[in-house]
Amino acid sequence: PVPAPHQTQTLAPVQVSKRVWYFEGESGMAAQANQGFMSNAGFVVTKDGVLIFDALATPELAKRMLAAIRQITDLPIAIVVVSHYHADHIYGLQVFKEAGAEIWARIEGKNYLGSPEADERLQQRRRDLSPWVDQETRLIAADRWLCLGSGKKMAFELGGVKFQLLSGGASHDPGDLMLYIEEEEVLFAGDLFFTGRIPFVVGGNTREWLSALSLLASTAAKIVIPGHGQASRQVQTDLGLTREYLNYLRSELTVAVARLDTFDEAYEAIDWQAFENLPTFSQVNRRNAYSVYLALQAESLDEDSEAATENGP
């Protein structure tokens, strides 16, 4: 049954280390039944203030998130780090902005703001997630745009706690950003890492994504909090699902592109048995595969062009 407008989600933070908590959304797509609560967000309590990672998919969820934080600490909300500018991670930003937070994101996120894609997504969410996304819901720009290229890191400190921002390049999204809390050995991975479901790959760059997973794996993180799904305490093992899926897409579709198969021919010929029972498979797998198919065609054309240039006329 669809909840009535006044029946809002109660958010209970899960503590994963001394200073770190997170909110775990349901598996699946944003819908009335889950009120848009299908992504994760979290926070770190330092002696000088709270650092938040992502802001969830509606202002109402962000309000509930803030209320839950206030049950733990009255310290000011200092910084919100945005993993990337996708609707399910940013529509709560206005709540934290009003609470006095400074918002940080990679500069690539600027391209999303004001784009037709952003407007279309907001209109769709207003229709499908009303009343939790409405005419008062607005997109919020970062206060600090970070120039952090693929594979780069940026260290900073808040309230005696040391952090690292890790660039995910243009993997899931052009502005992918991860956050590592050194002393806690906890990493917020955004949508570069999924547990219990296949990732959303449409528009992503699987080659860069696999490199970003290697960067993630190189940290000393003992706990990784994904953009969707349960926190991982078996990091190297759980990385396997996302890595395996991306590698499988690339390997199977590379063969199809080389054979000049149409996408429909390629998709029907691939054995999806290893992934078809995972949540969101039916909603996103075909779209993921098509996106990778087009990207591999482009990679093939680029390689052919480079080879022709090297060989000369």
C-alpha cells in the first residue's frame, strides 16, 4: 500500500565505528512505497562539527536525517560532501544548506545544474514522489567546487579528524567522489560500489569505473558504505560483485561489437544467469548493457582512428 502523505519514513542511523553512522535505504528504485528512500547517506561526528556524506532523495528525508543526527549531537552541521549530482543523493541538500552547512562537490557537478536532464528528472520526481518532492524542492549548487581529476586525492581535517576525498573520475557520473575517514578506516563510496544489487551504469564509463574500484581497494578501509545497499565489512569480497558485473558487460559486449552484432542480437545471446536474481536487474540491466554497447563501439572507433593515424596514409 502507498503511505499517506503524513506517514513519513523514520530514519534510524546505523553506527559503524566510533564517529561514523549511516542511513540505509531500501533496495530498488525510487517509488511511492519507499518515499524515495532507496539510497544511502551518512555522517561523521567530530569535536567541532558534523560532516555529512550525501543528502538523500527528498527534503523530507533530509529533515528526518537531521532529526536523527540531533538525537546524537547538537554540534553544527559543518560540511556536506556530495558523492555526485544524481537525484537520489541531492534533493535533501536544501535542508542542510538552511542548517548552515557548506556543500562540497567536484566541479563536474556544475554541468548537471541547469541542464535539461536535471530539469526533466526534477519534474519526473515531482510527479512520481509527490508530496515528498514538490514545487518547493530545488537544486542546490556546491559552495566549494573541487578540481579533483581522476584518481586524485585531497586531504583535509575537521575537528581533529583526518579525511581524504578520492576522485572516482567519470565512472558512474562525471563528478564521482568518495570520502575516507582515516582513523575510523571507513570509506563512503557513493554509487561506485554497490552491495546486494547491480549498479546503474547508464551514461557511465566502465573503464574509468574499474580504475576507481582499484583506487578504493588500495585504501585501508575495513568498512565501505555504498551508495545503495548494506555497509560492507568484507570489502575485497564485496567489491567482487560490482567489478565482476562491469567486467562481464565489457567482455561480452566487446565480442559482440567486434562481430558487428546488433544490440538486440548481442543482448539475447548473453547469459545473464549470474545477475538476473539481483534487485533492480529487470529495471536496469538492459539499459546498462545498451549504454556499455554504445561506449564500446565508440572505443573501437577511437582505436581504429588512432591506428590509422599511426600508420599514416
